[in-house]
Amino acid sequence: MKKIIRIRLSLGAVLITVIMSCEKNNTLYIKPRPVAVTFSVSLSKDLVPIFTKSCALNGCHPSGGKAPDLSADNAYNSLINGKFIDKAAPESSIVYKRLTGSLTPAMPMGAPANPSNIEGLILAWIKQGAKKN
């Protein structure tokens, strides 16, 4: 009887060890909600400088890199013609979903938060008509 109890306890300990070792240990970044923007957003003055600093980098979204091309000269045409912007439903825009993390991979890659509020600026720019300004 004692032998059966020991075997059951041993099997229980092994089972618990296996279960505990199978847990996934992923880091989840939760981005803060975008701050509402109450001014007119300019593509060239507000967005392109952020794209240049954080997105149009080697290996990311420069001219000739991954779509969309977010280099200063090509950002507008790439976003509009590449269907990354949905003027009818701004929150459904691919670029906005990537920036907020609701579509993976989240952008900018590996960034837990974006202090420049690019998410809010992009959303405001799209709601304001996504003009080439």
C-alpha cells in the first residue's frame, strides 16, 4: 500500500513539473491608448519627421525596403496607394492597427510604447482626410 502511495506521489510530482515547464513565458507589451489630437496634423511637419527617425530605417521602411515606403519623398503615395489608409473607417487602417498593436506585428518593431504619440497623430491625420500636406 505504501509503495502505491509513493508511486502516485512521484507521478503527481512529475506531472506537476511537466505542466509547469510547458508554460509559455512571453513578454506582452501593452501600448497606452493614443492621446487625442485636437490640431490639424500635417504629413510633412508632424508625421514624416517621426517616420524618418523611427520607421524609414535600414531594414524597415526606407525606399526599397518593406512596404509601406515611409521615406520623406514616398510616404504619402505608399500609404495611400498601398491601401494602408482607410479614410472611411480610420480605426480600420492597417497603419493605425499596426501602430496600436491590434494587428501584428506591432510597429514600431519591439517598441513597448511610442512617446511621440504617432498612433494619435496618424488617426487624426486620417480622420482629417489624409491630405498630402
